[in-house]
Amino acid sequence: MILLITALSPMAGVTDRSFRKLCASMGADLTFTEMISVNGLVRKNRKTIAMLPEGEDKSVIQLFGNDPVIFAKAAEQVKDKSLWIDVNAACPVHKVTKRGYGSSLMRKPELLRDIVKAIVSTGSKVSVKIRIGWEDQKNFLDVAKAAAEGGAFLVTIHGRTVEQLYAGKADWTPAKILKENLKIKVGVSGDIFSPYDVVNAYRETNADYIFIARGAIGNPWIFKQSKDLLEKGEFSYPSFEEKRDIIKKHLEMEILEHDFRGIMIFRKFFVRYMKNLPDSHDLKEKIMRITDRDELEDLLDSYFGKLISCEQGGVEGGNTKG
């Protein structure tokens, strides 16, 4: 039996509790929180604590910072809420790196090793997320080795340099290099938008974990589709009825988690759910202005009702062979 482990990758402003739970229910083997500040946790910041998993059995907490002592304190505080602790050494955003967090840790492999050691000392399992490196220092292998020396059981690499941010094409070759040179587990991330990308990344790198980020926004079906494609050679697209039901379910979850703000938060997901659907432009514009849940659901029912009627007159869903 082929073992493909898929993970919902950590994304700031995206992988909240609702989206994690939804993806877990639709086939994701693991879900990662948004990156959470160790300083905020130790200071008991209310907004930071609200980002932690609750009632989840597939979730991993990703932490960011640069002080091994504070990392250890934060890990001790949250280790019972997570399968393990993931260290963010990959975020390329300037406001993060300028403070010595995220990808800036790749400049200091010894510090990263000490951070991992500090977390391991609390009894927690640890993974690390990295990039290829900086343009003048593509030291991903040395950084990954330092993480392994500290006790990390998994290193995941996003196939871009820090300066690339999320532009250009992701390179999966470094993940293959890590897999060939490390005795620990390896994950691959970057430009994984479809079941075909998942399977190709798996076959090209032999990675133990495939991380799906933006490819899951508006398409939580990607987790099951990927496994179906790898194991059966084909996968099914959701029917319009299923798509409507998942959209409404996700909306409800966001409202339950965030109250009134849940409608606004849901908009970024909704736009992606509607991608490539017929005659959806006007609907998207209307929904971006709506703040009433009932009005929003009525619009969804009206729009999808027409699509469902047409679909049921033909063939529901559809299979795609690899």
C-alpha cells in the first residue's frame, strides 16, 4: 500500500481553527496552525492564545521566535495541545526577518540547533520548516543537518529562496537532496496546487510529507483527490451540490469561531471556492459587500440551485484519470 501523508501547510491569516478542522475532515492527515509567537504565548497574550488548537487531533503548532529559552517555555505551555512543535525558519516577510525570526534563523544554524534542543528538552517532538536559503547563502543542507543534530525528526523545505517570497517557480530538488542526505523525515512545500502536483512532488522527491498551502484554499477536496490519484489513477471532482454544502459549512464554522467577523474572514476563501465556476463574477462582487449571513446563504442557494438543476440533468461529478 502506498503511504502518502498530506499536510495543510501553515499560512498566516488562513489556517485558523475552522479551516484546519474542515481540511482534517476532508482527508488532510495533518494541519498546521498559523505561525504563533513564542513571546506572545509566554506573555499570555489573548489573541495569541486564541490561535491554538482546540478539540483537534491532527493539528501541529508552529512557533516563531529566536530565543531558545523562550521557545522552551512556550513549548512546555502548549505541548499537550499539539502532535508536535514546528519551528518556523522559513517565513520570508521582512517585518519578521528583520527581528531575527523566520528565515533569518537560516543565517544562524547553530542557534536553530539550540532552539530545537531546547524544545526537545521539554519532551516535545520537533519539526522545522526552512527555505532553500538566501540568494547569497543557499545553505539548506547545513541548516537541515543542524536541525537534525538538535533532535528534529522532520525538516520541511519550501522550494524558494527568501528573496523570492512566493514568486517564481518552486524548486523541489532541494527536498530530494535532503531526503538523500538525512536520516530523518523530509517534507516538501511550494507550488502544490492540484492532485497532479501532489503526486509529482511525491514521486520526484520521495518526501515523507507533502505540504499543501494555497492549493487547499477553496479546494479542501485536494487531500482526498491526491490519494485517490496516487492509489487508483483517478479522482473525482465535487458535484455542485457538494461544493455548495461545503461552502456553507465552512461559512458556518468561521462564524462560530469569529462571530460577526467570520463573514468578512470567509470572503478570501469564498473567492477561491468560486474560481472557474460559470457566471460567478457578479455573485463574488455582491458577496464582498454582504454582512448578513441569511442574505449570503440565500444568494448561494440561488446561484448553486441553478447549477445543480443543470448538473442533475446530465452527469453529477466526474472522474479524471492520471
